[in-house]
Amino acid sequence: MAFEQTQHAVHPPIGRLLFDRRKDALVGPQRLILVDGDDTLWSTEHLYDEARSLAGSIVQTAGLDRAFWENRQREIDRDNVTHMGLSRTRFPTSSVQALKETEAFAGVGDLHLDRQVWDASASVFEAIAPVVPGAAAVLRRLQQLGLVVLLTQGDPEIQRKRVNDANLTESLDMAIVVERKNQQVFQDLAAWLSFRPSNCWMIGNSVPSDINPAVLAGMRAIWIDAHVWAHERREKLLTSQFASRAASLAEGLRVIESAPA
């Protein structure tokens, strides 16, 4: 089910509110349960792999070194995060920049492949990300345990599409998109929703974006070790009694169920 943001929604101080269904939520929830989107509720990293492979085929067909291009694309894309963030232009930009280097490495001039490589790379944003099996059931059970908020980062319109495609709106009480997740974001969100950090949980696949900053903010966090790109492996998991590992979303639910309220 697609959602439309309410006309008079009060936006949080940390990002953009996609929807707020708290009037239908549990009355006076004791817990705030934050859940990540990409590669936690739905799978996206393989979509980037497929888009990169499609662009790589174009590079290879032109007689260029595909392995060289793919290696440079990954390296450039990781570096571009520092000044392009998670914008929808970063990934295709990295692909075209890698193409220019690959052409130079081969000693050839401009092969006029920029548009083809860009379009192939940008196809990741049009693809539908498959929902993690059992996600809706897990979210509905989490709603019985607390206020369930999707906290995702990146381009708001891309995230809006992902949420709509996933059809999980009825299983979430609120959805918020932020530019970046960090300790301050978690602290501010808990305060905005009137929860003590000690009564908050974060479930996600990214150690540096989901788990470590939530723990530093005083929350409990569950790391789902999913297939992610190098940027999400840049930090080690904090050694803390408040950080747990889970093999799946369903296992993360069991961690929360077994914890004292």
C-alpha cells in the first residue's frame, strides 16, 4: 500500500517524516523500536551489484578492462561518500569516473559510453528491492512490544519508493528519513518522541550507521550481519552489553522478546 504524508505532519528535527500512524499505535508504549530499511527490511545491496554488473558489461563490450573498471568503481564510490553522501547521483557518477580512468588506462580516447554506463548504474534506483522474508510478521509482533519506527538514511525520494514497494506501511507506526545516522540523531529522536534512550532499541545491518551510534546514545542495538558494501564495514562493532548480533530479523525479534521491558 502506498502512503501519502499527512498535510500537517510535524517533522522531526533530524530529518523528513514520511508518515506517522501513531494514532493507530499501542497506547503509551514502553519501548521505542527503531528499524533500518536497506538490507534490514528489504535487500538492496545485490541491486547495486547487478547494476554494476550491467554497466561492466557495457565496458567489456567496448573492449575495455572490465576488472579494472569494477575495482576502480568500488574504490571511487567509497571515496565519493565523503562529499556526495548517499545521494542518488553518487553511484552512477562513480561509474562514469571509473570509465574515464579505464579509458585512460587503455590508452584510448573518449568512447562516448558515459550515458550508457550512467543509465545502467542508475537502474538500481528503479529496481524493486525484495522484502526480507517474514519482515511484516516480525514488525507486527514488534508493534505489540513498542512503537516501531523506520529510521532510514539516504535520498528521501528513493527511500519513499522503497517503503512503498515494500508494502510494509501497516506494519510500521512511523517512517523517518535522515541524511546520516549518528549519535546525536539517535539522541534527538528519542527526545522528540519522549523516550529515554535506555528504553530504545535499534535493529540494523550497518555497524557504523545503526549499531555503534545507537549504543553510544544509550540505546540497545541488534546488528544483523547482512551483505553490505565496504563503506558499511569501516568500523568494528563496539564491545558493549548493549550491542547484540542476530543472524536474521526474526532472531532480532527474539532478542527483544527475551529482554526485560
